[in-house]
Amino acid sequence: MSTSTPLAITMRSFASLRTTVVARRGLLAFAPALAAGRLGAQSVWYAVRGADRSFIVDMPGEPVYKVIDTTSPAGTRFVYHSYSLDLGRRSFVAQTALYPADIDVRQPRANLQAILDDRAQRLEGRKWTRVDWREVQGAPAAESVGPIQGGRVLRQLVLLKGRRYVSLAYLAPTDALRSVEAERFFGSLRFAQ
């Protein structure tokens, strides 16, 4: 996937990343929780390590791993590592990439704003309802929330630590925006030392 917008080399839409996980080996234990439409305290959480072990994030099940080939605006090839998990009407996605040298990361907020602007094109009204700028473990970051068709909401955290880009995204019904699982997912991000 390539793009002409600098640093708007973003994750594919949730629809294209969504994969049925009930059939995945190791997830059959989730069938009762999925049938009930919720995860309870019995859910098994996985500490998902980025492909190069640069970060760890907890996910409430075993994600599907994909490599997404892309190119920088100058034409340098690189990859996104994507970990996605669908649980009923909720989706969890963690993505990372190590940006090549031809991507200027000296202004991380501008880089992250370009990503937010690109992703806003998928939202109802093409704009975020909330964007909070902050630091996460010393890295510039933005947490954003916006409506998606069908009464669902996208919550995401994007950050840039040097050349390392990380994105956590959660797609859910509006009433599940701040679920226990979502809070654990977003709160679990940690970088390897």
C-alpha cells in the first residue's frame, strides 16, 4: 500500500484487517464469551511483542499477525507489522513500523497529525470528536476518538518514538468505548529497554 501524503502511510481500514478469529487455533476457549457477546474475568490475555521486540501490548486473545508492505513518499520500501483481533462487535489492532531514513521524524507532532488527518477520512463527518496530545513513555502521542458508521466508535493512540511508529486502535459500539478490556489494552503499552 503506498500513498502520496507524507507519513499518511497508515493502517488499512478495519474492514480489510478484520479476520474471523473463532476458527483460529487456540481461540476455541473464547467461544462461550463470544457467544455471550462479552469477555469476562476468565479471558486469557496475550502479551503481544512487536516483530522486532520493540514494544509489548496486552490483547484479550491471540491476534492475527500480518505484514503490510508499503513505501515511503520517496519510494523506500518498508513494512508495517499488524496484530488484529476481533471479539464480537469489538476489534483491537496494534501496528508498528520502523520508518526508513528518508522519512523526516524531527517534527513528530506534524507526522502524527498527518496520520490523524488521513484516518479521519474514514470517520463519519471526516473529523475526530476528540484529540488529546500527550507523551507516552517519553514519546509524542495523540489519542483520538471518532464515530464510524453503524453506531460504532474508533479510539486510537498513535505515537512516534524516534523512527518507531506505534498505533493502537479499538473499534467498538459507543457504549463500550471505555470498557475494561479497552482500558487494559491502551494502558498496557510498554517499550522494550
